[in-house]
Amino acid sequence: MMFQNLGFMLNHTWLIPAIPFFSFLLVGLFIRPRSPKLAGIVATVAVFAAACCAYVLAWEYFHLFPAGTERHALVPWNFEWLRYQEHLAVRAGVLVDPISVLLMVVVTTVSALVHLYSIGYMHGDQGYGRYFTWLNLFTFSMLGLVVAPNILQMYVCWELVGASSFLLIGFYYEKPSAVAASKKAFIVTRFADLGFLLGVIILGYYGYHFFGELSPALAQQMGQYTAGGVVDPFDFAYLTHPEVLSKFVGLGTGFLGVSLLTMAMVLVYMGAAGKSAMFPLHIWLPDAMEGPTPVSALIHAATMVVAGVYLVARTFLVFATSGDALMVVAYIGAFTSLFAAVIGCTQDDIKRVLAFSTLSQLGYMMFALGVATMDHPLGYTASMFHLFTHAFFKALLFLGAGALIHAVHSNEIWDMGGLARKMPITHATVLIATLAIAGIWPLAGFFSKDEILVSALENQHYGIFGLGLLVAGITAFYMFRIYFVSFWGKARSKHAEHAHEAPLVMLIPLMILAVLSVVAGWVPMGEFVSLGGASHGAAEGAHHGINWAVAGPSLFVAAIGISVAWFLYGSGHEERSKSVASSLGGVYTTIKRKFYFDELYLFITHKVVFRFVAAPIAWFDRHVVDGGVNLSGWITRTSSTALSRLQTGQVQTYGAWFVGGSIGALLVLWHLMF
Amino acid sequence: MTTTVLTALFYVLAACSVLLALAVVTTRRILRAAVYLMGVLLMSAGFFLLLGAEFLAGVQILVYVGGIVVLLVFAVMLTRSVELLEDEPSIGRKLLGYVVAAGFLIMNVALLATTEFRVLREGTLPAGNTAALGRKLLDYGPQGYALPFEVLSILLLTAMIGGIVIARKTGPVATGKLEQPGQGGSDRFGAQTTTIQGS
Amino acid sequence: MSFSEIFVQAPSAVHWLILSSLLFSIGIYGILTRRNAVGILMSTELLLNSASLNFVVFNKFVAPSSVDGQVMSLFVIAVAAAEVVVGMAIFVALFKCRKTVDVTQMNLMRN
């Protein structure tokens, strides 16, 4: 189907990723070596321009398809990228549909504010220009991922965001811990991406084979969609088409009694879990806080880590068709949300607490997707809604934490205290964000969390519902724990005593994000984002009637969490918290050491993998492979030394060889002829 | 009668030719070698006459004896080889030469002994074949040699220009510096020398 | 075949060719043993001369109806002239540069 009257921005959607990309090149190659200051300004302006484009795009898109109509996915611009065979090609381009528009708005907004904030936060840093270069690169990669119309382009951008995340975590490369953290993040996500790649390959392989079996009419329609009878087996529109999906189901069971579709989707989910730091692969995210704080806000809270959620949402129909894969998503998400929340209660590093809180909230989004079904897709909307609100208040929390760290020169919450009076604006904004994440009415977190819980209840996932409720309480507890410890009471260190408010360029993003954290919840998300267009969304949208049967208990547990936090940390009786910790004893230590997961991984990698896999391979490499290479080198050198003796430099000797050779050749010829 | 005379003439000329050729390659005085070479070439002119190629004999004497040998004598003079008695080649080199040359000769003779030469195109040489030769050279039909003839003239021109260019390219000034480093000929070498002397 | 028989025989193609290969072999020996570069050039002239002789011999004994062999022989003479011109120029330049034309001392390409 073609829409002739597309607006300017819809026709030029490619501008949104292109602006940060060209800014990245410009800043990285030409401006940074000359003037780091200008580099920061140019990078920031570019991302603000991209943000404006994204707003115009959102306005145009939702006017083209007003509420109540079916919203089509548009591909306003694409080009042939890879051609394998005559009828098999991959086309890169931009895809515009409700969730990509939503993500574009979120990414560009948070990125622009983080750029602005960084001008103040990174002021005077040695790698100032480098920082903005990588930040631009990240913004481009993330937008490229969001607009990807096929899973292969998404995979490429997926790796690009991984690379820029690696570069930014290791930004302070003089610090060994930062280097270790960047390596850890890269290796863990890389390992997960291996699964993603395998999943992509399986999907693409069968997708291509099904093309021939599809009914001719559909094949033609598909061909039209994928431009001129050429199969793009990686295209999302092709992969999520009901007929293709039914073909996949028809494949039946493959390996170990698991259907091929489920296997492929679990592998794809492995990639998503790596990027979104779901349970077994979560270990990299807390360490990633070694990067500069604005980076944590942008990459490791608001945007990159939700790429996994976005991927699951993008391929939701495939997951839902598999069913089992979706259950994996739901249970891993739910478990992660509880697991991370419990660890979050015991950490003392403010950024680590926020990192665990991010894990927990990502788990929320994942299980919201997991509990959604084709018939009751409220969870899909809820997940996207929570992604939207979470991006704002979590970015705000990180940026606020950055302001505190900037003032106190320490990440430890026990070095802070009494900062409410010294940093009033930071205090106010962080309080808003803390209330928002705790899910207090009328702030953003309340609405999205409520919607997630409703969707879990509606689809009879009572266990997950209860768990979600519990996590909501724990979230309120640990968030208010760090709030009370750092803002209330009296200063616990010299720096905290002399703390002062951050510069204006850092406060402006805080205030904008605070406003967004308040109003984001009032966006009627169900009208914008819903599965299968308008049929369900408008009817089931949460805002037309908040389900107080769910909202009441969730508010209640949040209040309990806050009260407990106040009782232990806010009332000035700090010995209470210590006595609770000591009475819990070993349990407390276990949680504080993050259930010894890092140690477990270290044991597996060092003791098992290194000793029994890597060491023999290293021996083989050193003695057999290197030995072979050295041997060939030795042979070459020796024989060439011997041969070089023939090279006397005497032209007459050469002449003798020549004539002798001719005589020999003649003799051979003679022998052959007679 | 005439046949007998001609046969005798052939053997005499051949013997002289071979002896003179041996003298060319063995004499230690290079100018004498040039004279012997002239003798060999004159003998060849005689061979051409015996073979009925009168014009070729004339050309041989004109170009080879009159031109090429003179040029070689020039080369001898310009490279000051006249004054020097050329060193004997080393025994190994000589032995190598003997073996290779003898090998070639044996090989050739064996080949000639086993090959039978048949007359491919019957007929006799035109009596005065100078005219035939001239027609051949200027004939641009399929049997003619007009194009190679012209190409040859270009080759000679090229050789002449190339000879002039090569002979004047390397001046003694440019090479003098390279041969006498350490005498402060150039800055680079001069600087090097001073540091060596200083240390 | 007695000694006198060989000498009374009118020279056939084989006789001529053996003469020419004798000259050629002597030329090869000169090329391989001469120290002076001009001497080598002279030996080359011997080679060319014997080749040119071969052309005329074949013309007379194999295809006597035309003069193609003689034309080739003419060409050989012309090429020899060109070769000597260039060779002489090279030796003069070489002599200016190295003060000698002894080929055994020209071993820059050694090893």
C-alpha cells in the first residue's frame, strides 16, 4: 500500500539517524583535534536537531493514522544492501511504526539532555572531545537499531551499540577497573549475541525456504513489500506475517523435542537478555557503572539496555506464535526483577543501586511482554509504556546521582548525607524521580507499573502478579534508602559538608526530565502503541479507568517500602539498619555479594574454562601452530641462504647456466621426439 | 673444374674463418681481437659470395667491416682498453666455457647428422639476385618485407638516440662524489666524517 | 669415407651448418670467458654472423627459388649495427662511472 501524502519528516526519516552519524564523523575527525569545546557544542546541537526531527515525525505519524485506525508500518526509504542471489537480498532502510517512533522520541530526548548535561559534567576532562564523539556514535547506532526494518540491520546496529558502550565504559582507560568492566561488558554481551546471530540465521534460512512454498498471491504481495519479487527473509514484515509464522509452526519439533521456532526465538532472546542484562547474563551491567555517570544514564539505563526489550517487542508476534519462548521471556524477566531488587537493597555505591534497579525494571518490562498474548496484548502496551516512563525517571536518577557524585567526589552513599539543603534543585528533582520509580500517584511510574500488573493479572499469571507487587515494594524501599541516606541526616564526609549545587547546564536537563517524569504517565499510551492497531488498545487503555483493585495494593506496598526505609534510614537511628543486617547474618552477606555470581563466573572461567580448554589450546598454539610457522620460516631462510650462493653477480656465470639450460631443454625435446 | 676450385675455396675460407674466430676470443690484446674479427667478417663475405649472395657480401663488407668494426674500435679506444693487457680468465671460467661451448657444438653436430634437409621449394637462385632482393624489401604484398624494413629503420633511429642519451647520462662529477666519501664532497658525508673524527 | 673424399665433395648444407655452429660455439666460449666487455661484444658479433650465415645457407639449399633468407640476413646485419651502437654507449657510460669495463668486477647483484 502506498501513502502519497506523507509529511516531510516521514519522507525523510533517514535524517534522524543520519544527523548524529554525520555529526559523529564531523566531530570525531575534524573538530575534536582542534577544539574540544566546540566538539561538545556541535555534538549536542546535532542531537537536539535529531530530537526535533523525531518530534515532528511523531506528530506526522500519529496524524496520518489517528487513534482508532489501524496503524501501518511504513518503510519510507530503503536501499539494497546485500544481494546474495537473484531473488535473495537484504534491504537496509528505515521503518516507521508506533514503537519505533516511540523509541526514537525517547532516545533522542534522553540523548539530547544527556549531551547537554555532559557539557557541564565532563567540563575540564581530558577526553572531552573523545567523549562526545563516542556519545554521538552511540546515538546514531541506537537510532539505527530502532529504525531497522530487518533483523540483520538490527543485528549490525546491535553490535555497534555494544561497541560504543564498550568504548564509553572504558572511557577512563587509565583505571584498571574501568578496563576490566568494559571487557566484561563486551565479552558477556558478545557471548549473548552469538545466540542472537544463530537465531537470526535459523530464521533467515527457513524464511528463505518458505518463500517458494507460499501461495503465489501472497508471495506476490510479500514480494511487493520486499521490493520487486526479491525475498528479504530477514524483514520483520515478512517474519511476522501469519502465513510465514504458520509455516514455522508446521516445521514441528526439532532438537530435543523443542520446536525449531522456539529454539530460534530462545536464541534470539539470548541476545536480548545479554543486552538487557537478564538474569544469567546480568553480571556486566553493575560493573558498567565504571563509565562516566551521564553514560550510565543514557546507555545503561534509558536506551541501550532497553534494546533487548525492543527486540522482543519487535518480534513479539513470532514469540507469541512460539508460546514457549514467550514463557521463557516472562519467567526470566520476573525472576530478574526480584533478584536484582533484593541485591539493590544492600549495595552502598549509589550507581550500583541504580544499576540493580535498572535490572529490576528491565525485568518488569520483559515479563510484561511475556504475559501478553495475541488476544490480550495489554502487556505489550504496558511494556512499551514502562520503557517510555522508565527512560525519563531513570535517566533523571542517574543524572541526579551524577550531580551528587560531582559534588561529593564519591560514589558511596555513606559519604553523602544532608545534601537536601545544600543542593535544593537536585534534591527536588531526585525526589520526584524516586517517587516516580516507587510508583506513587500521580507520577509516571505509577501508571506504567499499574498497567503491567493489570496485564499480568488479566492473563491469569497470578504468581508473576504477586511477584511484581512484591518487587514494587522492594523498589520503593531501596530507592528511598539511598534517598534518605544521601539527602537526609547530617553530612558524613568533608566533601559532603562543602557540597554545593551543580552548574546550570547540568540542572536544566534535570528539571526537564523531572517535568517529563511527572507528565509522562499521563500520556494515553494505549492510544498510541498497541498490538494489531486500534482494535484493543483504545478499549483496554489503562487511563480510561485505572484499575484501583490493582493500583490500591501497589500503592499500599510502595507505602510500606517507603515507611520501612524511613524507619531504618530516615529517622536518624542508623543502628536499626545495622542490627537488621547483623540479625540476617549470612543471608545479608550473600545478598550483598550479589549471590556470589561474579565469583561463580570467575570460577567457571578461570578454573574450568581456562584450565581445561584454554590452556591446552594455548599449548597447541604455542608449540604446534607457532612451531609450524617457525619451521616454515626456518626452511625458507635456510634454503634461501643456500640458493643465494648461486647468485654470484657474475653475468658470465649466468650466461653459462643459460646455455647449459638450453642444451638440457633441447636434449629433453629430442628425447621426447625420437 | 670450377666445382673443385669452389670446394677448395670453401675449405680454405672455413679454416681461416675458424682460426681467426679462435684468435678473436683468445687474444689478450683487445685491439688485435678487433682486427681478427674483421678477418672473420671478411671471410663471411667470401662465404656469401660462394653462396651466390653478391649483394649481401657487399653489405657485409660495408656495414660490418666498415661500420661495426670501426665502432668497436671506437669502443676499445674510449674505454682505454688499448693500453691494458687483458687478464687471463680464471681456470674455472675457462673450463666452464669449454664445457658449455663443446656441449653446444656436439649437440648441434649430432642434430645436424640426424636431420635430413629437403629442398622445400624447387628452383635456382636468380642469377643477379640483387634486383630480387630489392623488390622483396619494397614489396608490401603478402610476400614482401616493406613493413619490417620500415620498423628496422625506426629501430636504427632509436638505437642511435638511445646510444647518445646513455653515453652522456652519467657525468664524472656526479660519480666523483660517490667514489670519494669522507673528503667532504657532500654535506651528508662531510657531517658523518666529522662525527667520526670527533669521537 | 676417406679423408680425400670428404674434401673433394662439394660442400652440402650440413657442411655449411657445421661451419656455422663451429663459429657459434667459439662465440659462446668468448662470451663466457672474455673479461673485457668490448670483447664480449665482439663475441656476440661472431654469434650474429654465424646466424646470418645460416640464413643464407638455408636460402640456398632449402628454398632456392626466392631470396627470403638473404632478406633475413640483411635484417640481422642491421640489428647487429643497432646492438653495437647501444652496447658501445653503455660501455662508455659504464667506463665513466666505474673506470673499468671488466665484467668480473661487476657483481653488485651478488647474494
